[in-house]
Amino acid sequence: MGDPVDAYRNYLLVAEQNPDYGPVRVTLAEMASDSNDWTEAERHIAAAENLGASDPRLDALRAALDYREAIRLDDAEAMAAAKEKAASRVETNPETIMAHRVLIDTYVRDNQPFKAIEAANRALEIAPLDSEINRVKLGLLAQTEQMDLVGEHLQPLVSRFPEDETYRSNLISWYLSNDDIDGAETFIRGLVDPEAEDQRAQFALVQFLRQIRGPDAALEELEQMIAATDEPLGFERIKGAILFDIGRRDE
């Protein structure tokens, strides 16, 4: 239901009521690692191992934990061992996303961005909604100057993560960097719902038009918005500010 905090609390209750049940500890460790709480993750990993839990996810989590410690100690040999373990787990149990994350990070640290992109693509076939891997891939595509693929990757992310404004602003910037003003405007207009109570998307459209098309285009759009709503005050304020800024102060 989109409430990982409450889910975590309920899994903790299961672990307390069933202290000998290893799989729930694996799940708790996985959830803790997803929220970057590695102290809590380590506690559950150790508990699952002590219970003799047999789960490919547990091996991947242990590899991730060992990898983090190797990075902290700057232990190249331990990092290589963790990489090998993660790569093996990716081959035998590709559904273990933590193993994919470790492998991707090792390629990034080894300055092998194209291999990291290949590893990210493979991971996203299993978990297309993994926000961390999606962000890493996006950064790698930009780093390797594959700008066409940046746009191709961003477009589905906007719909997959509608609450993440960063992806929307990145896509607009991508359109503008490719001199595709019409594409940027079409995208922003697609975000506008005239029936929605929240008018932020409409404000963003007006701001875009003012910056890119000029104040006259923004004023024209505002007139249409004012005419189409029963709550015009926000639009009228912006209209007044634009008129003031361009010297039409009596208006």
C-alpha cells in the first residue's frame, strides 16, 4: 500500500512473535538496506545467519555489507571478493537486486561506466521500479554523453515516479538542451489538469512560457486560465506581477 514504515513495524512484530523464523529477518534486512539503515540491516543479517536461513537474498545482503566494510577500510582484496560474490549471485539468482546493486557500484568505482550501464539494464529488467538503480543509470548515461538515451530513459521515469519532481525537471532540461522548445512545452502542458485543485502545474507552465516564449505568451495563457476557472486569484496575482515587471504598471 506504499507504507514501508508501517510494513517494517509489522515485520518486526512477526520476528518478535516468531524468533526462530529466519525468512522474516531476511526481509527486515532487505527493507533496512533499502532505506540505507545498514546498522539495522546488519543486525537482521546476523540474526538470519544465526538461524541458518537459506535465502539467496541473504547471501546478496552479506556481500553488500562486506562490500561497504571493504570500502570503509579501503581493502581492495575484500572489495574484489565482494564483487565476485555479487556477480555469482546475479548469475545464479538474478532476482536478488542487492547483488545487482553491488555489482553496478563496483563498475562505477572501477571507472567502467559502460559495464555499469549494462549491469543496470540487466537489473532493471528484474526491478524496473528500483529508484536507486534508475538514478545511477541516468547519471551514467549523462557521464558517457549518450544524450539520446538520457531522454529515452527519463520519459518512462516521469510516469513511473510521478511524485519525483527531479525527473520532470531533468526531462525539461533535456528538451531545452536539445533545442526542442516545442517538446518541452508539450511535455509541461501534458502535466496540466485543468480540473485539479492544485494549480502548481499551471503555474509552472506560465513560468516556462514567460522564460522561454516571453511575457506576452505567458499573459495570453493566463487569460485563458482565468477565464476557465472559478478560482482565478492565483493566476491574477501572477498576471499582475508580469504586467508590473514589463512596465505596464497602471494595468
